Amino acid sequence: MDSSLNAARRSRELREVAEERLDVLVVGLGATGAGAALDAASRGLRVAAIDAHDLAFGTSRWSSKLIHGGLRYLAKGQVGVAYESAVERGILLRRTAPHLVSAHPYVLPLTPAVPARQAALVMAGYRLGDGLRAAARTPRRLLPGPSRLGPERAHTLAPVLKQDGLRGALLSWDGRLLDDARLVVAIARTAAAHGARVLTRCRALRLTGHGADVRDELTGEQFTVRAKVVINATGVWAGGLDPRVRLRPSRGTHLVLAPGTLPGLIAGLHLPIPGEANRFALVLPQADGRIHVGLTDEPLDGPVPDVPEVPEEDVRRLLEVLNGVLESPVTREAVAGAYAGLRPLLAADGRTADLSRRHEVLKGDGVVTVVGGKLTTYRRMAEDAVDCAVEHAQLAAGRCRTRRLPLVGAGPHPRGVPARLAERYGSEAAAVRDLVAAHPQEAALGLTRGDLLWSVLHEGALDADDLLDRRTRIGLVRRDRDRALAVARDAMDEAPRL
């Protein structure tokens, strides 16, 4: 496959990149960096994209997996940001990633803590959000409108809710990813199919006006990559390569509850945070049976870590909000795992929770840096960065094509494949089915050795951590990770022989 990423392709393309001059070097392989690589390559430019770690190693894998229409930004008067979110959500739902993004229902329970006036304001916001959907030309069949539910219907969608005092619920719909890291993998593989060299474990030590000094983190070898322009898409780490960047990162924590913790929960939950206007905690049922509960918004002080720690205070606060609406409270012991992501917010005065999610593109001395933004608008951020790079370096390139460019797996689902595979792999499900049939040993969460082999052969996984922490999300729960580790290591050993 032209889109396949693996160790052999990495070795070959590393040699090629060290010997030629590129049009564009992208640093960072989260959603925006992978998107920039795809955008530039699809315009006919010679492109390489590197990352010190792995695909989706940073912020892109720590999201709530929402592809949302910007309702919260609308409530803050950021109409442009909200409309941009709604447009990008529609592009993903309709054209580029319908196999990865779909509509999901969310219930806001009308408890005694939500007075009638607040409920009316929230519903008005939902209707404005539905207006954004229409303005973005996203069909109602893909994203239903909001409605009010009676207590019985609310309890059907969320039987875990406390019934005493429940007046019903507000139902809304928004976009939802099966897995944020898998979106990044799909973008990167689509970029590779268009000729981009996608190289993980390659650290940019220094950006220059003519490329970057790079170290292969697997061998320690250092070399120079020459390029007419560099796009710095390293998110919260952007300031380490571009001193012009001023960010105020904030930490967003999620809890991971084991399957069965909230039995019968069909819809997600929006839970108003006491004392906060227009801020909600989220309860998000996952395809693997786990439940994610988030999301904090706390400023990060000091150096930016590779993998953020989850403070116990975040766990306590999220459980407090969750338990305020449940018939049977969730105990601390029921929290099977937790994770935190860092938002790359543009520096400004005020709380990080109030800062704009707009993005910005900075240029100078052969380097274009893109910062800010959010997962939903990765494609637009990439487009703006590449537009700036093309102009800055006076490159001969066509216009952006990514509005209509399907990602790997976005074709029709093959017939006769298990639903699990169709939902996870889209049009590639039949090919994965054959590997799973030949290698059915279970790793965890219904994933098999065959799934892991597919990730080694085609999705760029270079070690067991890549398999468990990013190509799958088995590693979010320690006991699941420990159980699957031997199967992951076996898959790494076996893949070169296939």
C-alpha cells in the first residue's frame, strides 16, 4: 500500500531525506502537523514530517474525542471561532473521515441544581448551535437537532441518573471520534500516500532558515534536513523551537472508568460545573466499554512535560461533579485510569478557561509556526500554515485540496466484515479481517494480535508502547496494558517475517 507506514519505509526515507532538499519540512506529528504534511504533499510539494516521539504522542491523543461545533465559543461571543468549528466538523462528517467521526447524543439532566432559567439559556444555545450546523451546510441526517426529554426518556438514555427531582433532560448532538489518535494515524498515512515522508523518532534539535538539525532517536545519529521552509507544528512545545511563541498551556484531565461502572449509559452527559458559567463536565461512553469523565481546565506552570501527570485534586473534583447526578456514586477505587492533555493556548490575561481557542500563524527566517487551535479545526490550521509557508518561501504550489480529500479508510465499508472491524478500519476492514483470522489471540478489549500486526505493518508502530498507547488505547488502564504487553511484543517480533 502507498499509505503503509512501517520500520522498513522509515529507514529508506530517512536516507532519502538526508540527501535531498525539500520544499517543506514539518516538525510535529500531532493532528495539525500531520495535516500540514498532507496539505503540502497534496499540493505537489516535496515534504517530510518528523516527530521526536510517535504519531499523536502529545495533545492530540489526550482529547475528549469530540469533533464539536463550537457552542462554547459562541457563548463567549467568539462567533468566527464557533463557525470555523462547525464548518470543519461538517467536512469530517461528510467527506474526509465519515468512518472515524459520527454524531453522538448528549444529555444534560435537569436536576434541582439546574434552574429553569439556566435550562432555557442552554437550550437557546443548543438552537444557536443548530443554526451554525445549518450555516455550515451539514445535513440534519448527519447531525440531528436538539430537543427536550421527559424524565422517562432521559432515564432510558441514562439510567444511572438520580431520579429524585429529575425534571427531564436536554438532548443535543455533536460529532464524536472513535479514537483521536487513530485520526492522526489516518491523516499521516494519507499524507504518505501523497508522497510525504512521515518519520517518527526524529527530533528537531534546532530550526534554521534552511531546514533543521535532526537526531534519529533510535540510533543517535545526527544529520541536517534541508528545506526551503519549515513548519513548526509542535503544539505546547512550539516555544522550544521558536522563541517568538508565547503560550499559556492548560491541563485537561480525564478519568477512565472500567466497563460496567455506569451500566446502561447510552448517551454522553453534559454536567454543569457548579459556580461556572457555560462550563460543563463530560461523561463519554467509549466503544471499548470504558467511560471517560472530563474535563478540567487548569493552568500549567513551569516546564512542559512529555506526558503530563494527573493531580489527585483533578480526580476528586471530577468525581464530585459526576456523583452529583448519579443514583449510585462512583468511588475513587472505580477509577481504573486517568490521563491529562495540555492545550496550547495563546498567551493572554485571564484564566486559561476563558482564553480563546483561535489559532495563529507566525512567520520569519524560513520558519512558519502554527499555534493555538483545537483538534476539530486541525485541517484549517494546517491549510493556513501551508498557505503561509508557500507565500513565505515563494513555492510553486497549487491551492489547498484537503476539504475534499478522503482520509485512508474513508471509502465504502466492505460487506461481510464484523462490525468491530468496519467501525475501526472503514474501507480497510476486509484486509484487517484476514490478519485477525490468522492471528486471533486476544490482547485486550476485544483487540487481537492481528490488529496489532496491522499497526506494525501499515500504521507505523515501532515498539510495544506505540501499539498499546497510541494505535490502541489499551494502555490507558494499567492492568489491561500489563495483560496485553506480551502479545504486543510478540507482534513486534513477528511482523518483519510477514
